[in-house]
Amino acid sequence: MPNAQPIAVQVTVTVTALVYPEPDAGGFSAEVPALPGCYTEGETLDEVRDNLKEAAEAWLAAQHDHATGAPRQEGAA
């Protein structure tokens, strides 16, 4: 549409992650199957949960930027 104007919309999304114990290395690794390539790790379940949130936000932001051609803003998640 020639007169389309982009606007930013903040949404809350819930995704399912798979968490794997890492007995040899200690801690946990995790992935979000719905977001290909979205992986993280953490020493505790709380840390891996926090890391998953950060990884998913970064994955979604990168996909948005790729789809729109928008450059990342400094400090944006």
C-alpha cells in the first residue's frame, strides 16, 4: 500500500520452551522449538527462564527487523 505508515505495537507472547538438564556440564540448556535457532543455557532453572525470555525477545526483534528492513535501535530488545 503506497500510503502505509509503520507503527510500533508491543505484544506479549507466551511460547513453550524445552529445558534439558546438563549433568556433565552442570546447569541446563534450553530451546524454543517455535523459534528456530533460539537456544540458551543457565546454571539454574530461574537463570535459564530469564535467559529464555531474553533470547526469545531478541529472536523476535531480529525477525521483525529482517522482515521490515528496519535497523536495530540501541538498547532495544
